[in-house]
Amino acid sequence: MNDEIKKGLLGIVVDETTVSQVMPDINSLTYRGYAVQDLCEKCIFEEVAYLVLNGELPNKSQLNKFKKELDKNRNITINLREIIKHMPKKSHPMDVARTAVSVMGLEDKETNNNSSEANMRKAIRIFAKTPTAIAAFFRARKGKNVIPPKKNLSFSENFFHMCFGKVPKKEIVKAFDVSLILYAEHSFNVSTFTARTITSSLSDIHGAITGAIASLKGPLHGGANEEVMRMMNKIKKPENANKWINNSLDKKEVVMGFGHRVYKSGDSRVPTMKKYFKKVAEITKDKKFHKIYDIVEKVMIERKNIHPNVDYPTGPTYHLMGFDTDFFTPIFVISRITGWSAHIMEQHKANKLIRPLSKYSGEKYRKVLLLNQR
Ligand code: CMC
């Protein structure tokens, strides 16, 4: 037995996938063979969600059918809405999202049916309902009325509508859509691997997505977009940025929104998201965070040669759109449900129980002493 330890599974290839390809050498990320940058410029989020789930881009009639399916499934039950309304107001919205998907599993009539057809139907239901659940908590914790989804609004428009009661300018909606496209899928990251691990025991999709949400919450993964905003708020103004980031590096602190396990010379999603962050900053006439962004990025590259990851531009973008900081990672969830679902279905199709080995480093073999002898 080879007992060499690869902590964090660093560099280990554990399976194959057809969902996406990360190519750090040429700074590229493709979903089902299409470059994300291209998808961002030519598609709306629903087209990309369809692609990730089904393997092909939809034609007009397939897209319309998919949109109708989402419209039909957007409402959450009164039961779930009441549970969300009664959750402690201080709950982290990621914990609310995790609980909401778990409750959806209790309510879904096909929970224990793991056939491909049932899994696709369940994936669409989870994808359609989770934004409604998250938006319900966005408002309920502020003592505001919960706004139900509206038919014939796009996925992104509906989320704004359910959170704020209105839909912003189309440029803002486009920037949000782009962020969702960029967040949809990223091969064997920790939350996706969690989802596949749960699936590998032949467990159900609601359970796998619940576990994936818990995994995404951590600041080394999706939680980084919130931490970026907290950092920018601490920096307060561009004049402080240079000193703040240099101090932070002197103290050997980890700077959130920078670095990546796979991309070592830049995250392929960043240039696109940065472009849309700039647009949002122009529209909202708020240049402060944009200036802080540039200064911190410059110092990180000059001093450490560590580049930003996608959470760096999304954090301040969501802030300028009006979302509370602790809702940034739940926004990541509503998009990544597509990638997780595609991987869960892929895992089911060619399943092998995921069960690695460990090297024991505990006590040597010993005899149990009876209670009165210890
Ligand atoms: N700030 C300061 N130093 C860093 C950073 C950072 N953000 N990232 C890496 N380093 C240093 C690290 O200290 C280490 O230095 P040394 O070799 O001197 O000990 C070296 O770079 C290698 O880093 P590592 O942590 O061993 O690399 P990893 O591949 O295990 O970690 C990472 C990748 C994402 C966990 C890490 O870069 C990190 O903690 N970044 C901040 C959190 C973050 O932004 N996460 C989002 C990840 S991408 C999108 C997503 O999943 O949501």
C-alpha cells in the first residue's frame, strides 16, 4: 500500500468530468467546451444554466420551455416560507439556504428517486426555489414583507424583484447575470467534491446540495466574497489602501479574494468580472471601492505575485448593487446549484464510492482497563 500523504488531495486526479475544464496554463475555463468569457458576452444566465445541466446550449424553444419550467417551480411552500420567517434574525443566510434546501428535500415527493429523470426534475426545482427562499430571508430578517416571484421576469430580474421590490437598470442586471454565469461551475472545487462524495454513497440530491452549501460557506471557498467586502470596509478609503495591505502582508495575513489552488497566474474569470464591476461602479457613481480594488491588487501582485480570484471583484459589485454583505455567498449558491447538480447527475451515472485511506498516527495498540482500574 502506498501510504504517501497528499494533504488536501493536492494534485490528485480523482475522476473524470464532462461538465467543465479548468486550464490554468492558458488561463481558460470552459463549460461543456465553451469559454466562460464567450458565454458571458453572448448568453443570459438561463442559457448557461441549461448548458451546464444538459450539456448543450438551448435553442429558442428549449430555452422558452426551460424558462416556463423555472416560472412554474419558483414558489416555495407556505411551510418553508413560515420556517424562514421564524429563523433567528441573526442566522447567517448561508445557514438559512442550507436549511431551506434540506426542507425542500423533506417536501419533495421524489426525494428518494435517484433516476436521471427524477434528478433532473429535482435539480430544476431546487434551482428555481432556492433564490426565492434566500430572498425571503433577505426581507424577513429586516421585518419586511416577503415578495413572491413574478412570472416573465428573468432569473436575475426576479432575484432583484424578490429582494428589493424592483428591478434595476438593465446594465446592473447584466452585471449580476455575468457574475452568476462565472459562478456556475468550476470542476472539482471543495463544494462540488463534497456534493459528489455525498452522492457516491447513493444519497439524494437535496442532501448533496445541502452539504455543498455548508462547504461553500467557508472563507477559503465561497465565503471569500464576503470577506473581501469586510476587508474593503476596514480599509475605508483609497488613501488607506496601500498602508493597510502592506501591513497585512507584513503580518503574514491571508488576504481574502486572492490566490487559488489551481490558477497560479490569474483566475480566468477575473478580467470579465472586473470589467462589469467597473461598469457598476460608473453607474452607481461610486469610485471608492474601485480605487481600493486597484491598489490592493497591485501590491499583492508586486509583493507576493498572488493574483485575485473571482471573489475579489464580485464582493464589491454585489455591495454596489445593494446586497447585504452576508448575502454574497448565498448569491454564489443560487448559481452554483447548476454545477453541483450536473456533477451529482454525472456521479450517479458512473458511481464509485468515494472512500480514501488515511495513515494512522494515534496511540499504539493497547488493552482496555476496566473502569475501576483507570
Ligand atoms: N494571501 C496571502 N498569502 C497567500 C494567499 C492570500 N490570499 N493565498 C496564498 N498565499 C500564500 C500562502 O500563505 C502560501 O505561502 P507560503 O508558501 O509562504 O506558506 C502560498 O501562497 C501558497 O498558498 P496555499 O494556501 O498553500 O495555496 P492553496 O492552493 O492551498 O490555497 C487558497 C488556495 C484559495 C486556499 C488560498 O490562496 C487562500 O487562502 N486564499 C484566500 C481565500 C480565498 O480568496 N478563497 C477563494 C478561492 S477561489 C474562489 C472560490 O472558491 O470561491
